[in-house]
Amino acid sequence: MDFDFQWLLLGLPVAFAFGWLASRLDLRQWTREQRETPAAYFKGLNLLLNEQQDKAIDAFIEAVQHDPNTADLHFALGNLFRRRGEYERAVRVHLHLLNRADLPAAERDRAQHGLAQDYMKAGLFDRAEEAWKALEGSAFDTEARLALLTLHERSRDWRAAVDDAARLDRSSSTGSYASRIAHYWCEIALEADAKGQSADSADALRKAREAAPQAARPLVIAGQRARAAGNHEQALECWRLLLTSHPNAFALVAREHAASALAVGGAVQEQVLEELHALYQRVPSLDLLAATAVLEPELQAQRNNVAEHLRAHPSLSAARELLRLRVAQRGAADDPEVQNIEAAIARASKPLQRFRCAACGFEAEHYFWQCPGCLNWDSYPTQRLEDL
């Protein structure tokens, strides 16, 4: 049977027409998708800038439905959910991205980073820890290590915090963490003492001194441990080092220092009294006057010291102390008027006897090495508000 070339000539134009028609249909669909998706995307951005987050989320969801493979839209949606406190929806968005096999490595790390933030904000710290650990060695490595350090501080896992801070310290890109490491070892020492593990506590304090030889806290704790054990000479030795390196912080243990000197007695007592008087000339405070009063019990001498302090550094606390000494010296403690005056001064001066965090302004009656409000370390000046 011979092939009729006439049919070939008729078929070619028909095939060409179908091909052209199919290409036009695909082109129109692609053009429509490209036109619709950016429109929804820019609509969402506009709503977001106008702080209309509910409508912005709806616009981004519409954009994602038009193009499910657009990772940037998913990231924008996940961030919006997290900012609104809808952590479960934010987690689902980022997990959806992580489950995509075609997602590039950089985008996968970005999705993992978003997931870690979701868990942190939601308070799921165990899952957040796993998510941050998955980012080690990535472009988010430093941020992940900082987040892990924060998590371990919150959970009071001080040994893990030591490891985190040591790795950050070696990276040399985020500053020195020696002081923090010393604080962590001090916390470990206090926990060991609470459990009666004296040897472990002493070892932790030794490591704290090695981490930050100039830090004040290890010297404070070492002296307090020695005094509690009845070794007043060792306590005095630790606190003399503190007096030399951190004279401002010495006021925190001045009364204990004086009590240990009184326990030792003799020439040591006189030497410590001279040191306290010399320090007061450099850093005047009522805490130091209270310490000298331990070694100088004569009421007239105490009254003269407080009167001079009140003249040079007027404060309600100094006025109250001078009133107390005057009443004690004259035997008028039972006078109702005097009691009312002293109570009024005490009430007015109490807020001024607090310590205030320099970072967040959190005030406390007791000194904290780590602020309970903002969790910063060494953010409390060692002077009370009246003495600043």
C-alpha cells in the first residue's frame, strides 16, 4: 500500500495549530499565576505595614495557595503567626518547609531557625534545645549557642552553661565569657555546699578563680565558706584580696570581715579597723561605718562617725542611724515621740536602701549577682541607691 503524501501535507498545519494553541494556553496560565501571586504578596506586605496582621495573614495564605513552593511566603507567614502568639500554626509552617525534600540547605537552616524561635516563644524549652542544637555548624551557629546558653541558665544547668560559654569564648567573635564562667562555677559551688559536698564546692570555687582571677564573687564566697567553717584567718585573707581588687564590692562583706577580725582579736583587729577607716575615706558608705562599729563599740565614737557622714553625705538612713545612736546614748528609747520619728524616717529611707539593676532598673533589698528581672550578670552596682 503506497503512502499518500497528501495526508502529510494536510496534517502538518493541523499539528502546528494544536501546538501553537497549547503553548498559548500554558503561557496564559503562567502569566496569570505570575500576576496573581505577586498581587496577593504585595497586598499582604501593604497590610503588614499598616499593622493589619489578620488581613495580612489572609493575603499571605492566598499567595501560598497560588504557589505552594514559594519558601519566602512560608517564612513571612510563620513569622506573622509567631508575632501574634499563634505558635502552633507557626510550628506547622516551619515543619512543612523542613519536610520538603527539594528545599536548599540554606533555606532548610532558615526554617530550622524559625522552628527554634517558635519553640522558645511557646516555652517548649526541651524542643527548643533540640532545634537549636540542629543549627550548630550552620550560618546560625553563634545565635544557636547563645540561645542554648540562655536555656541552660534558665534551667540552672550550670555545667552545660559552662560548656556553652567556653565554646563561645573560644569563638572570639562575641567577646569574653570568662566572668560568666566564673559565675557558673560559683553557682555550682553553692549547690554543692547546700548538699554538704564541701570538696566539690571547693573544687568549683578553684575553677571559678582560674576562669576569672579578677572576679569578685569567688573571693566573696571563699571568705564566707572559711568563716562558716570557723577559719577566720583564711576568711580575712580572701577578703583582703577582695579589698585590694574590688574595693567597691568589699562593702558586701564588710561586717562579716569585721566580725572575723573580732574573733581573731589582737593586732589583727586593730589592723582591720585601720583598713576599714582607710577604705571609708575612698568609698564612704554606711555599710563600712557599720563594720567599724563592730570593732569600735563605744557609742560616742560611732555617733561622731555617723554625724560626720551625715554632714558630708546627707541621707535619711544616716539621719536615722544618728537618731538611733543618740537615743541609745541618752536612754530615751521609750519616748513615744522619738519612736514615731524613727519609724517615719525608717519608712521613708527604706526604698533608698535598695540595690538597682543598671540594665533594667529592677530594685531589690538584697544584692544579686544576676538580676532576677533581666537576667544580666553583674548589672547591680555594689552601692545602695543612697550611696550612688
